[in-house]
Amino acid sequence: MKNAQAKRYNQALEKAGMRERPVGLLDLEAFDRNAIALRERAGNIPIRVASKSLRVRWALERVLAQPGFSGVLCFTLAEALWLASHGLKDLVVAYPQTDPGAISRWASSEQARDQITVMIDDVAQLDLIDKVAPGHLELKVALELDAAYYPSPSLRLGAARSPLHDPEDVAELARLVLRRGGFKVEGLMGYESQIASVPDGGFGLKALLARTMRKRSAAELAERRNETVQLVNAVAPLRFVNAGGTGSIETSVQESGVSEVSAGSGLFAPALFDAYKSFRPTPALFLGFSVVRRPEPDIVTILGGGWIASGPSGKSRLPQIAWPKRLKYLPLEAAGEVQTPLRGATASKLKIGDTVWLRHAKAGEPAERLNRLAVYSNGQIVEDWPTYRGEGKAFL
């Protein structure tokens, strides 16, 4: 973030009377540019929007109104039911569900049964649904293929998700679903996190190893997923085959069996995406925190700031200091729950009440801390979008 950009954001918030901090600011031009960039990367393959990477219903609705985007990849069934009640369609829940209340509502609602598909990878998940909603009408499910890469039998690169690694294992689950009745196989999913979530930019050894791993993993997965699609289609014709994420669109769309890709984080463009080689989205979501004290001449303290991203702990999970430049965390405190001291040459220029701008490492998680986003466009705040939290919802 440049000085002029921070100044424009600060002035727009002041003019709108939005003086509360922390504040989330969404740059609408950047958001829309990122949507266009995602479409260009996906080509003719539709993009299913990953809701966990936004957690702002109005943002979901805006991007779904644009060409090239279709359907939502949800993270809980309760969330999907809520989105369906607001008119969103073609909702796929990307994780198996055990919430009895949500399952009962899904099974008892014609609209929900029509619009919502839930992921499974084990017949025990079907047993639980049958127990919660005995005698239910037909429910839509999708099967998840383990998309992780195994360079050796004892080493897994990628998220520990589905136990179904071999194509025949997925096909056998499809046969079991059909034989028991009450369920319909709608789709297949495989999330290659070892490609989508591993930055590969730069010239060092780590970046070279990442690019090599991504290439080999993509080749192995393309062959295995294609075989899986063929076997499952012979059992139950698939309506969709979902793959990838923001970081793996280029490789995912090259697979002939893939009918759609998922993306969401690339719309907000969090800090972790700064280190990718093949694409560079425009940062769109910024977090403003207020300077409240000055412990030393070269240190200022902001109230809050410790919004640490999920995943393996380390510096990459800390919020990135976007403005002012030349500030850094104190090694023994880093980003704190209630206060975050920052040291640097520009600290002396900050006054009590000034705003320090941060960028979260990941995309959707700040929405769990904020009730709304101030939407910035053409020099002013044009809208105020509630987050899931701001609408009274907390799904995870």
C-alpha cells in the first residue's frame, strides 16, 4: 500500500463518519479486477465461489452476478441452508456434516434438497444422516477423492481429507450409495492443496522445489482423477467434477474431466498470495487499527492486530503491515490479542488516533472478527456490507 492509497482510504472513512477501529475496508475496484483475472485464468471453465474465503453474503452475490461464476462451495450445511434461504442456488458443502439440526432441516425442505449437495467419503456419514432423518426423501451427495500427492508411501503432501485415494475406492462408494437408496450421487470433488496453497514464486531453492513438486503432483493427479471420473460416471453420471482453488486454477482447468474449479481467496487477495509465480491478484481487503500509545519514540502500539491465520504457525500467518512502511513487529510480542507494538523509522510520524493498515494472511477469516466491511470505490465509501458475523451468523 502506498502513502497516497492509505491517505485516500483514511479520507473516505473520515468523510463517511466511520471512525471506529478496527475497520475492514474492501476496495471494490480491486475486488472486481480480481474477479476478471480469475475468469481469465479459468478460461471457459466455470468458477464455483468458495464461501469460506469471503464470509460476506453481499460479496458472494456480487461475484455470482458476473459471468463465469456459478454456484457456491460452502463450509457447513447450516451455512448452505442460510444461503439457500436468501435465494442462492447450487450449494455444495465441501465437508462431511454431522449437525443433527442442519441435517433435519436439509432433509425436510424441498428447496434445500433441490439446491444443496453434501460431501461424503465414508458410508458411516450416510448412516448418521439416515439415523437423524429416517425415511428421508432423496438427498444429493458428492464424493471426495483424496487429491494429495505421495512422493513415497510414507510421505503425504497435501491436506489430510478424504480416505479415498484410489479411483476404484471412489467408484465402490458410488455403488454403495446407489444400492442403499435415499441418496443421489451428484458430483466429485478433489482439492489439491499442495498445489493451490503452496507459493512458488522467487528464485531460491524453496521456490524451485515448490515448482517441481507442483508440476509432478499435477501430472499424477490429472491421470488419477481422470480415471476416477470415468469409473464413477459408469456407475452414476456426474453433474459436476470440482477441482482446485485460487492457487491451482491453471493446472486444474487443463484436466479434461474437470467441469468446474473453486476460487474465493483470489477475490480479496490476502498476503499469502503475494508469493505466487503464475498470478498476482490486487490486494482488495485491508484492516485498519488505531494507534493508542507510544511506549518509546520509535514504537507505536495499535489496539488489537493479533488476527493470526489458520495453518502451521510461523511468520507467514501474521498479518502483513501494509502501511506505513518500515514498521515491524517486536520479536517477543509479535501480533497481540489486545495490543500490538510496532517499531520502525515511520513510527515517530504517527500520532495517537492514526490508522495503521494491515493485510490478513488469509482471505475469509477476518470476517469472523468484523461485523461489516466498508466498501470503497472511486474515492468514497459507497456501501457497508455486513459479514456473516454482522448478520448474526457464526458457522465455524
